[in-house]
Amino acid sequence: KRVTVADDVKISGLTEALLDVYIE
Amino acid sequence: YIVQPSNYFKDKYKLVMASTLVDINKLSTCKVRVLNPMDVEVTLRQKADVGREELIKRIVSVIAEEEPEKVKQKHGQLRNVFEVSSTQTKLHQFMDQPIPDHLKDLYEKSVDDKSQEQQRSVAALLCKFGEAFSKNEWDVGLTNVAEHSID
């Protein structure tokens, strides 16, 4: 299965983020 | 399932993704932790293929079930892991101070086509790090201009 990004997201430099993903 | 970054993701984006254990029966989307170690913003488009999953049949143990409550309320928000404000505050202390004599020439060369605000920032930066530059030919300082031939 593919793991794809749920929505457009910008990740600033030197940061961590929780990314919403779909498992298709 | 365990979600892991795909080779395509690793090659295309300068991001680091943590392998994450997810339960796809709980929610329609899952959250994976991504770190941007570079200084530039990275944009991920909807539907971008970022990883692969692998079915885990038996979980021995889970260290933490979910994010702490405080973090959970801030899903989607980014947390700075690098603080720059202290440096910026300190730079303000050097605003509008006279530029050291040995750096006036460098300052003049540096501020061509720059706005007033940028010129002030350059001046403050030179004042702050003035000691890093040689004051004269006898002062080595922390930097020094040297000439050498290139083979």
C-alpha cells in the first residue's frame, strides 16, 4: 500500500512536524 | 502497520521521517513525524507518495500510545527545535552603534543596493562581530586574508 500526504503542507526549516497521511 | 519512508521520499525531499506504528482502523488518516533538518522550507503536496507500510502481526510493546495531551491539541502545528530569537535580540543591542574603523570599508562594499533596514542590520552585525576581523596588518584577529597559489 502507498502512503500519501493527506493535505498540502509546508514544513519550515529546522522544525519537526506531524504529517497527516493516508494509507491507500 | 508500520509506516516507513519510501526511497522516492528519501531521494526527493530533504526530510527525515520517523518510522511510525499506526492503527489504520482508528482513523482515516495517520500521523507520522517528519523532521526538516535543513534551513529551507519544504512543501509537500496532497497525494505526494511519501512512504510504504508493512503489516505488523504482533506488537511486543508500545512505548507511548499517543502524543502528550498538550501536543495533541497542536496537531499540524510546527514546533521549533532551533531557537534564533536570542541571537536576534542580541543583535538589536548593536543597532545604530558606530561601525569600527577597520570595518568601514567592508561595510561600504556590503550595503550597495540594500534597504535602510538591511544596512542597519549589516552595521549591527559588523559591530557585534568586530573583534573577529583583523584591525590592521599586525592583528591576526580570528580571521586573516592569505594568498596562496593553486596548483
